[in-house]
Amino acid sequence: MAEPSPQGATAIVVRTTKESARFAIRDLSAGGARLVGELQLFEGEQVWLRIELADVVEVMCAVTHVDRQRKVAEVAFRGLTPDATAQIERSIAEMLTRVRDASPPTVLIVHPTVDVSSALERDLARIGVAARVLGGLDDVAWTLAERSIRFIGVVVSSSYGEALGPVLQDLETAHADLRRVMLHGEQLARIDHPAAARVDAVLRTPWRFKGLARALDIPAENVVTTYDQLVALKLPIGGKPSKS
């Protein structure tokens, strides 16, 4: 899977005719790249690519797709050496680390009801936390694998029942650093799986946002409580939306 390229990374594309031009790198992986530039390339042609990372990497490529309207060309690397592969992967890893460190703390919300997940998003904003929302369990592992996002926890509905067991087990083993919070309604659904007994917190709908902060281990000083702060964030006050 291609990753966003290191900020400002560029490459020189050289055709077999010796014609060359500089391209911006938009996505980069060990298998290929997505380039943006003025030189018109053609699908199927072979080009030489000089990638300007911390160390210069040179590789032969095949042009696999061209979008002339957007001036985008996708290339697949051919005969990339192990050293060049390691250099590209190292540059990608360093870039993702910088992006993740600069990103806001984020919680993954997994809930089938839009009203509930939207309310959770609003309350997470009140405690200085961003949110990613899923309406089902299928994409949990894939979403948490996004290396540019700084996830700090997962809030998941107990209404998924027994299907939630393997997901909680995966969170416990593969993402032990994340807070695991289970949310339930009037009645807590029974989940007959050992991992269900080891979540960090269980909240009941409707929740109190300070309790949500404690469940996610958010420092008390990060919790928005004053009227002026809520108005500035355009968040609900007293159960009614604030005026723009």
C-alpha cells in the first residue's frame, strides 16, 4: 500500500529519449510511486527515476497509469535493490512518525447508531480529542493500522454482542497501549469472551463527558467546561446546539 510521501519530496524522471523533468512525489511505497509534473508520460513506457530522499535512490520504472487532466503519473519500480528498498521504507517510516507525532490524539468510535457516534464526537472535542467513526466491526483492524494517526483509544458498542469478542482480543494483543472502552444502553449485552472482562472502562448511554475523559485517561485540565469554551467550539450547551 502506498503511503503519503515525505513532505516536499521530488524526483527526476528521465525518458529513454533523454528528455527529463522534475516531478513532485505524492505517494511512495517500496513498489512504486504516484508523481505529479508537467512532462507528458505514456502508459507502458519505461523511465528512469531519480528519487531525492535523504539519500538519492535511482530505479527503472514502468509507467502504469496516466491522468493527463491532473498531470499525475503512477509508476511501478523494476529491479529495485535491497538497499534502495530499505532506504525508501526508512524514509516513509520517518515521515509517518513525524506526521503521527504532530497529529491530535484520536479515538476510534465503533457504533451502529449515527446519533450516538455523533454525540461521542462532540464530547470528545470537549476533551481535546479527535475521532474516527466506523459503523461496524469489519474495518477496525484496518483503521487502527493507519500509521499517520495517533490513536489513544477505542470506544465500541456492546450491542455487537458475541462478534465483539475477537475484536476485543485483537485490541488486547495488538494494541495493548490503547484504552478500550465499551458503551452500552439500557441493558449490557452479554459477551462470553475473556477479553470482554478486561476492558478499561464500561460507560452507559447517556454518558457524562467527564466520565468519558476518565475512561480514556484524559488529563482533567484538557476537559472543556466553561461557557465561553463551548461557544468557541460551537458545541452543545444544556442539550441545545449553540448559535453560530
